Amino acid sequence: MQNRLRSKAAWIAVAALIGFILGNYGLYDAIGLTDKTYQTFVDLLFAVLAAFGIFNNPENPEGF
């Protein structure tokens, strides 16, 4: 069970599920987001993740 909790793919799936629930039931307003601000947040998050993926050097254990 512990390995599953460390899985990045599992946490991304959980985050996607939370985003779906928030959007499907109109709960963005409850946390102070609109559809547009949530979409902007997700776009920026993916841009940052892509940047880390591009600049990451897996052969260098001391840096990234």
C-alpha cells in the first residue's frame, strides 16, 4: 500500500478527480475560483511541470 501512496501517477489521478468534482458540481465558487481562473491555474501548473521535465537531468543526482 505504501508504494501506491508514493506513486506520482496516483496523485495526479486524484488531483484530476478533485478538479472534475469541483467543476461538475459547481464548487469552484466555494473555494473562490471561477472556471477561467481554475483553467489558468491548471495551464500554468502543466507549463511548470513541462519545464521541470525539459530541464531535468536524471543523470545528475545533486542537481536537477
